[in-house]
Amino acid sequence: MMSATLRTLVRSKSAVSRPALSTVKFSRSSSTQTQVVDNGGSYDTNFEDYKIAPGDATKREFTYLALGGARILYASAARLALMRFVASMSASSDVLALASLEVELEKIEPGMTATVKWRGKPVFVRNRTQAEIDAANAVDIASLRDQESDDDRTIKAQWLVALGVCTHLGCVPISNAGEYNGWFCPCHGSHYDTSGRIRKGPAPLNLEVPPYKFIEDDTKLLLG
């Protein structure tokens, strides 16, 4: 008898502690939605009233405007960076002034060598005598280490123009010296002839011939 009474009390308490949920239907706009209402009177709307519908024209216009503005800013920044980079790569006026050099040839006597500075390097300009020209042309090209004819190294036979840098280790050779009366590098004993070709010693190549031309009726030499 007592156990039946206890079971009845437990069942009644459970019914009170867990209120039943009811289903309520209401109409919003043209669609009917089902919402769950508890005994407290609140209901879950899933924030439907605060959502912007997909494909909203207002939202789409704002998105296009933001993306377009960002792309314009990025393109302008890239253009400015490119212009600054190109400007930094351009040579300054003092560098352009050193890019070319005029040499007055009338001041160089026959058989003598003038040394000028061009782009930070010494350049030999030699006024060769006829005997020196003939000696340079008489050399057997096949016997040379770096095979070049005298005609290949000169524009006018009278003038030999070459960089004053030994092709062995970059020393400056002495003019009108050595076994061939051309240039001699005392650092390791390289001998060059009057055409600037290596004839003896460790240097592997002939003296380099820089770009040049004759101007003002062949009275001046323009390097560069």
C-alpha cells in the first residue's frame, strides 16, 4: 500500500518538473513556420528577423564597391613602387658624365703612350710608329696564346687603345716596357706586344679593347 503511494508521488513530481512543450504555428510574410514554445513563454526564432537575405541588392553593391576600391588602391601602390624602383636604377648625372671620355690625340707623340682614367679604370692610348705597326703585323697568329690579328684590335693602325689592366690578376702593366716593347706587368712577369697581345708570362688573354671611336676629324678619341 505504501509503495503504491510513493510511486504515485514520484510520477506526479516528474510531471511538474518537466513541463510539456507545445507546438505553435504562426504566419510571417507568405510562409508558415513552426516554432517551439515552452511554459516560460519564450520561443526560438533562429534570428530569422535579423538575417539579410542571400542575393540582397544592397549587400551586393556594397561588396562590389569595397572590392573595386581595394583593387584600385593595390594597383596604385604597385605602380608607385615600380616607378620608384625604376628611378633608383637610373644612372645619376655624375655617373653619366663618366660614361664617356674625350682624349686629345695631338698631345701624344709617336711611339708614346698616354694613360687616361675611364670608368675607374686606366686606359692606354698609344701612338704607334710605322715600325711598331709592321712588327705587330709580322707576328704569326697561330703562335699566339690569345689569337687576334692587329687589324682586329685597331680601328686605325696608328692608334692602339686598350684597358690598362693585366688579364692575369688585374695589375696595371708598365708602358713601353718588356721583351716586346709593349707592356710589362711586374707582378708576375706578363709581357704584351705593341698590339696589347700576351706573348709571355701567366696572363691568359690579351689586353681588352674598350669601345671607342674617332671624332672631330680624327683629332680626338671618344671612349664609351
